[in-house]
Amino acid sequence: MLNILGAIVSGLVVGALARLFYPGAVEMGWIATVLLGVGGSLLAGLVFHRGRGGFNRAGCLGSILGAMALILIARLLDFQGLDSLGIEGFDF
């Protein structure tokens, strides 16, 4: 249980920092920010720890860079899929 809460809190911090450091406005709600941070951590963990056995979360800097990469990818793809599912706050 604490591991899940830790992932949510660190996801919020990492997502907020990624939004702060990413050039231009990144408008999204706090749930999307948490998902962005957790996704950035998982993406960076996949990239930085490949070949070392298992799937690990990355450190803070790697997580922020991973979250910023997710913002870039979403903007390049002009992502609108989650809005059609009724989940608001994903305006890239």
C-alpha cells in the first residue's frame, strides 16, 4: 500500500517538475500530472535499466526527463484519445 502511495506522490512531484521545465504551456489536471510522472519514471526506468534484469523505476532526474519525453511524444502525435473516453485534462 505504501509503495502505491509513494508512486502517486513521486509521480505528482515528477509530473509537476516536468511540466515546469518543459518549454511552453502544458495544461492538464492533477490526475494527468500524476500519470505523467509515473509514466515518465517507468519510461526512464525502461531506457536506463535495459539489459540489467527486470523493470525498475528511474531516479528523479531520469523520471523528469522521461516525463518530458512523454509530453513531447504526445504533442508530436497530437494525442486526443483519452478525452474521447471521458477523461478530461489531457489538452496537449
